Amino acid sequence: MRSPWSAVFLALGCLFAAAEVGLRAWQAHGLETRLSAESLHLFDSARQHQLLAAIGLIVCGLLLRTGAGRLTTIGGFAFLAGITLFCGDVYAAAFREGNLTVGVAPWGGTLTILAWILLGAGALSRGVGGAGTQIRTGG
């Protein structure tokens, strides 16, 4: 059965990825003159984390279209929380010259790690070839 979260995870993953491209352009064309080297490093870390988590979110959405189960859905929500907590806190720190505003970045990072583990476990629980997929060998 197809999950209603599939389209949500796909759309948000694409939105986060597109935003990362825009942030990368901003960083390359103007942000470098406004932030210190340490703050640029923080900004770059948050941006990279955002892109990788966005890719994970897109993969969750695609797997859910094939009937993946609860582990993949929970992984998708963990990616969303990880992006929000980690990236939000680190982006804010970049503009506050290195001071983490709320200190939730470690929780966001931990949730993103958990999301990748859940995504892998969800993929493994589908078995080789996935449900309903026939693997043809030979002619």
C-alpha cells in the first residue's frame, strides 16, 4: 500500500535541496564578505547537512511509493526533524558569529544519523527486489 507521506517527503526533500542550491549561490556571491571564516564554515556545514538529509528524505519518499513500511516513514520524520534542529541551529549560529542559539544541533545531528539507519533498515526489510518485483534471470 502506498503511503500518503510519500508525496510529502518527496516534495519537502526537493524543496530543501533547491534551497541548498540557493544558499550555495548566496554563499558564493556575497555572503563571504559579510561573515567571518568561522561563521562561513558553520554556514557551509549546515548547508551540506541540509543537502544530504534532503537526499535521504527524497529516498524515503521514493521507497514509500513502493510500499515500504513504518521504518521508512519514521526515518522520513527523523530527517525532517534533523534538518530543522541541526540546520536551523547552525545557520543561526553562523549569523551570531559562532554562538549556538538554542543548542539543539546535536539532537538534530543524532536524529539525522537515526534517520539514515532507519532508511537502511527499512530498505533491508523490503527484501531483495522489493515486494511485487520480479527478478528475471537468463533469456
